[in-house]
Amino acid sequence: MPSMYAVSVGVFTRQLTNLLAQLEKAEAFAAERKFKVETLVNQRLIWDMAPLSFQIQNATDHAKGAAARLSGREVPSWPDDEKTYEDLKNRVRKALEYLSTFAPADIDGSETKQITLKRGGQDVVMTGEEYLLGRAQQNFWFHVTTAYNILRADGVPIGKSDFTK
């Protein structure tokens, strides 16, 4: 298996960088089409799914949470108070900045480290590898993919190459 750093911070950094580029393309698209980019903040794929703002908040939460837990740092608490499109881009930038504070030595070797999460009021204990691959990454990928899909469904000219750079 590649290093835990590579499959956590490396993957999160790459994909959040892609997400930021997608948001910037959406902003240019809105300007070109003469609509307010702010309308995208609350866009959803379907009525009962959470909006773009929630997807970005959760993607960044899973990235920062995984890096912190695997390294033994306290998970930083960020309020989910982004209201504007610029706020969403800044949230992604903030996550990228936070991820840049980690080095491979901070996370490598955390495969067997015990990670404890609260779920339904109960402690759930798993290894670092189980947590990263079975929880943090799965949730991260769900939310960045949903954010991409919301932008794409609203006509933003992004494609697979914007997702997989």
C-alpha cells in the first residue's frame, strides 16, 4: 500500500485543488452567462439532497478530520457559516492551507493507530487504515463528487478531466 500520507493528505490536497478550480470555472461561466454565481451556493441535485455549500463543508471536514486524527492532532472546529460563493472558495483554500501543515512523518505509520469516533452516542473504534479507507475517504469522495455533479448539472462546462487532474 502507498504511504498513509499519500493516500490521505496527498489525495485530499489534489482533489480539493481540483474542486477549487471547478469553483473558479463556475464563476467564469456565471460571468459569461450573466447570472449571479451566488445562486450556485444553495443549488442541489434534487430537492432532498443538501446544497453545494453543505457538500463543500463536509468534504473539507472529512479531509481536515482525517489528517488531524491520523496524526494525533485535535480536529479543528470550523463553523459551517459560509453564505457566499467566495466563502465557499475560501473554505476550500483554508482546508488546503491546513493540509499543508502536515508532513509524511506526521501520518505515515498510522495504519494501526486506534481512531475513536462517536456515532449515535457510542464510541466506535477502528484502526487508522480502516478509518481512512472505510470512512474518511468514502465520505470525502461522496461530497466532492456531489459538488462536481451540482456544478455540472447547472451547466458549468467541467468534465472528467477537471475532476481527475
